[in-house]
Amino acid sequence: QVQLVESGGGLVQPGGSLRLSCKASGSTFSVYTAGWYRQAPGKQRELVAHISWSGSINYADPVKGRFTISRDNVEKTVNLQMNSLKPEDTAVYYCNAHFRTQNYWGQGTQVTVSS
């Protein structure tokens, strides 16, 4: 069992930056693929970025070059540095961890990009 708690969301102006953090507790975090998804109003939840246990990273096309995902298996955290934010990045951001048939979600944190 893994529990995930996100922090770091908020309101930022276009072009600004935010850093999201996800703290995991419970089972062995290091074996999990960890990542961030987002869901905007009226839209389906979509992948933002994920990082495997070995450090392999995948980004969604809309965030490439602007967002950076990282993880610390000792601290059991996965972070998302978001730069050059755009209004279309506005969404609830969810932390995710999965391994084989196990799939866990955080409660979500709101990111709003607006002037």
C-alpha cells in the first residue's frame, strides 16, 4: 500500500513557475513508476510526465522543454518543476505511483495560471 500527498499548487501568472511535490509513504517506493497527471475542467485526465524506478523519463508533448520531473527514492518524493507556465496548464494535478497491478493516486492539487 502506498499513500501519496501532493503539495505546491497555487495561482501563478503566465510565464511563471511552480514546483509540485509528492510525498509517498508505505510500501517500497523505489520500485514504482511515479508520475504526474492533470485534469482540466471538462477534460479527461492526462499524463504530464512519469519517471521509472531506473530513472527513465517520459513527458507529454505539451510540457516538453518546460517541465522537469525528478524523484528521490530515499526521501520517497517525486517532484515536478513547472516553468514558463501557460493558461492551458491550468488543471488539478495528481501524483501517481504504479507497479504491476498496483496503482495509487494522490488527492490532487490545483494549479491555476492566470493574469
